[in-house]
Amino acid sequence: MKYRHFKKANLQVSEIGYGMWGIAGGEGGWNDIDSSLQDKCLDHAVKLGCNFFDTAWIYGRGYSEQLLGRLIRRHPEKKLVVATKVPPKNREYPSKRTDDIQDIFPNDHIIEFVDKSLSNIGVDSIDLLQFHVWEDSWAQQKDWQECVKALKEKGLVKQMGISVNRWEPTNVIETLKTGLIDCVQVIYNVFDQAPEDELFDVCQQLGIAVIARVPFDEGSLTGNLTLNPDWPEDDWRHSYFVEENLKNSVERAERLRADLPEGCNMPTMALKFILHHPAVTTVIPGMRQIKHVEANLGVSDLEPLSDKELSMLREHRWDREPTWWSQ
């Protein structure tokens, strides 16, 4: 496993981290979970060198945070980096341009969920706390700024981050310039290359860490997505892969598969693409099986993309606009 510098925190984090939404299951998540594998997958990731774990209260309504807490207690000899998120008070993802921050992240709500996360994980301080949605129009609002400063001064939160709304990578840039944000989490993958246009340059100039999420485009870039998926009825993916998105995603994935060099597989190339960019600090695939932990973390030890491979992958850029199903 290779490690990259989380600049403002002065931490070395595994360039492939662990996204903990999928492993938690439960309400609003993936529901084809083998609960007997949850701890085993997380332990195996630690064994293979993973030290960055990204969770959120909303993942299982605290359960994913509890999984992370158990992991930390099983590995007291390791420094495992804890990243979690405050949910929007109205529980709507993403936020809207018309939202008032006082309805989404009032200070008492932020503090309430810091306390919940500390209790669920069983730690005294959160390495990285993130707002789970964001509007850049909130950048100069003083209340959230003072709250962030106070949380850091009290030692309850070490670093502050923002998880950017889907397909809105510039909807955070003015906020980054306040100097109060240490990390940005953004969708970045073979299809979603837009963060390269502006956001990554700003992050590199300001020394802000970048977490790349959704590396497999919610599954289409694994090459396993079909037009007739067999997900459980209440699985989150039904609400994202509506008919128009499912068809387009499968067709684009098939075109990508046809362009891959012989012997290459899609998940490996997808992760290599993300890791090629120097602005990326870590990428956080979700992993619900041991074989996925081994395959994904193993990419860190492989040769990087060639210029020819990178050029080919760039041809598969897919620019999309937020819509009703792109939560």
C-alpha cells in the first residue's frame, strides 16, 4: 500500500481508503449485505495497509460509525484515520440553491451530531468531520464558521471537510478560500472527470486534501451492471439507477469495456485512473466482500496507467447535470 500526505493534518493516509456506506446496509443503503462479513472485511483492509475509513451518521443511522468504532478497538496498535459526516437537518440529499444554512446546518445540529459520532465511534476526537451536503452561497455565513473554529479549539474535531453534491464540483470553491476547510470529498471517476477542470487546481493551490468518492460510478464502472439488476426491493440503487440512467450507464460501460487493453479489468483501470491525479489524497471504494478488499487495495501496488491508457480513458468522460434522481 502506498500512502499520500493529508496536507493540513500532517497525516500519511492510504491512497486507497474504505468507503463505509455499502458495508453498513440498513435504511437508505445497500441491503444485500452479509453481516457476518462486515468486521472481517474491515479487519482485512487494515491487514493490507488501509488506514483511512470514511463513514457518516446517515450510513445505517449510526451503525456504520459503530462498525468503525469496533474496528479501532480491535486494532489499538494502529492509527486509523476517522472521517465522518454531519447529515443535513432536513435529511435531503443533495441540498438546493434555495436552502438556508440555518435550516440545514444550524450550530446546535452540528454539535448534536458531533456528540453522536463521538459516542458511536468511541473516540474523544474526530480526525475529519465533513458537511454531508453544501452550497457555496453559505461560504461567508458566520455561524458555521464560528462553530467550526470552536470544535477545533475544543479538540473535538481536528480537520473540517465538505462532501460536495453530485456533479457540482465547483459548488464549494469560495468556501475553500475561507481557510476553514481542510478537505473536500468529490465524485471523481472515469466518467466524472469535471473536478479536474477547476476544483483540483484550487485544492492544490490551497493545500486542501481530496477524497475521491464513487470510484465505480455506483457500480457501472465495475462492468457488472446489467439492464435487469436483482437488487432487493428497498435497495438505494433502485432510486438512482432509474430507467434513463440505467440504460445510459450500461451502454457507456460496455463501450469502455470494448476499449480496454486485453487482460485489463474495469475496476482496476477505474482506480488507476483516479490515482493518476496528484491532487487526489485517497479514493474510497465501498467493499462488501473479502475478494473486493483484496482486489481494490491491491491496485496500489500495481504499475500506474501508461500515457496511452490514460488518453483512452479520458475519451470516456461523461458530463451530467444534477436531476431529480441524482441524489
